[in-house]
Amino acid sequence: MSVGTICSRIVATASPDESVEEGALRMKEYGVGTLVVVGEDRQPRGIITDRDIMVRCVAEARNPSSTAVSEIMSSPVRTLHEASPLDEGLQAMQRVKARRLVITDDDGVLAGILSIDDILTVVAEQVDRIGAVLETQGREVLKGT
């Protein structure tokens, strides 16, 4: 299974030159805690989280309406190609100590975002399927006795 098959394809974005305040409002509007910062070419330049806003803007007494997203974003952004296997995504998250990875296409353009929650959903579905198989086998064993 590739990371591209389970990542979220709808991604809230920000431009590097917009204000932190504008970014925070977009987070509120979409109900997300992360924005991928993209250039005009839609290639990821960085990532900004609600925590970044608190730690790098508010806690440093910066003005959110005049501070650019590019001043507080995490960069370079960790990306993974959409065809990469899920295990590679997990390894990358572990290696960089991140709960999210930006997913890109063949041209390096933003294709989605993979979160640990996306992976947990897939794992939970697989565990449910395993349970169904075991349950079916258990019934077959009981019928045979």
C-alpha cells in the first residue's frame, strides 16, 4: 500500500508571504492544526502548525498580523513521493520525529498530507478484517464438532 492511497488529498495551504494571522484564520475555518506552505508552483516550502504559531509567534511577542508565515514555518519540509510504500512513510516519521509528512507527486507538487491518524485508521481496518476472519474460522470449527 502506498502513502498516496491513504493520505488526505485535501490540504489547507498558505503562501510564504501571508500573515500568521491569515494562516491561523484558515486553520480555524478548515478545522485543522497544520498548513502546508507552498510557492506559486504548488511545491512545498515549509509547514506551519498551531504549535508553531504559539511558540514562534505569540510566545515571542511577534505581531501575528505583520509576521509572515515564512518567518515561523518549519523548513525544509519533510516530503515523501506518493508512490512510496506505507512502511517507508512510517520510517520517515520515526526518523524525523514527525506525526505528519507532506506527500508530493512526480513533479514535486503538493499531492496530500499523511498523518499518523491516517495510518492508524488503516491499521484499525486491517485488525477488524483479521477479527472477522478469526470469527468465521471459529464458527467453522464449532460446526465441525
